[in-house]
Amino acid sequence: MTTIYLAEDQEMLNSALSALLDLEDDLQVIGTATDGETALKQIIDLKPNIAILDIEMPKLTGLEIAKQLRIIKQDIKIIILTTFAQASYFEQAVSSRVNAYLLKDSPTDDLIETIQNVLEGKTIFAPELVTNIISSEKNPLTKREIDILKEINLGLSSQEIAQKVFLSDGTVRNYISSIFSKTGTHSRIEALNIARKNKWI
């Protein structure tokens, strides 16, 4: 039997998740809390196989709990379950060696499958979260190229951009060629679509 501790500050969600997990024959929720301080103390005392933690909770966040559990070297799998797809939170979770990071809008079946996967030693991160973070971190454009792309977004021609940013028309065209090369595109519209999709502008 796999024992689970659930820490979630929304009491209704806490109860609902607990009930859903208890429906599984091989899973048992042995404790819940709506604040991080209580959760950390009870996790240390109860020693569950898995802790499912929300991030933003009173007193201690789920990330702070994860960090403390790693410091004391408690043998436990940690799953972060949150609404927050922020790069800073994800980076903290990775540094605390969490075993999984899921978003709350994931289907319940995904959570059940994730529990089984982390028990097998796998690390699971929400695909959409990883995609967003990789996209935001891998912006290949320089500041000047981004500035020019913003002017293109306003519908300005190369000559108009050149006058506005005090560069020659040829230099602006070189920057635009560089933008096409770095984004793997062949037109201004394609480059703009890539930039908007990845939130570079």
C-alpha cells in the first residue's frame, strides 16, 4: 500500500483529492493539511511514501516544505500540484529535487499515473510547463533585433524603421535577415508569429 500525504490550502480541493486517491486500491491518504507548517510536521512524523504539495499555502509554501524534506534527507517522493506555471517556481522545484510538477488542471488520471511513475523512480514535469519555460529561456534575438521586430509589428517598412531608430536602411535589412535566420522563418509575418507565440515581444 502506497501512503500519501496531501497539503492543499483550499479545503474543498483537499477533501476532493483525498477522496479520489482513496478510491484507488493501492493508495491510502494518511494525512492532509491546509497550511505548510502543519504539513511539514506531520509529514516528518507520519513518513508517507509520497507528499503531494500545493505551492502557495499559509506559513510555509510547498517549495519550502520540499526543501526542508531534502535537507533532513527524509525518504519520500514529492509531487508539486499547483496552478502556477511560473519559471521561478519550476526552477526552485527542480533545485529541491521534486519528483513531479503537475498543474491542477491536469486530469485526475494524470495524477494517478504520475504517482505510479515516481514510485518507479521517474521524474515527471507537466509538458506545457516545460515547453513554456524552454521557449521563454531560448530567445535567440538580441535587444536590437527585438526592438526592430517591435517596429515591424507596428507595420513599419525598413526605411521607416531606419529613420525611427537612426540606422541606415541596409543595416535594418541586415537585422531583419538575422531575425529570419534565428527564427527559421522567411517572412516578417512568420517571424512575428514565432515571437508572439514565444512571448519575445
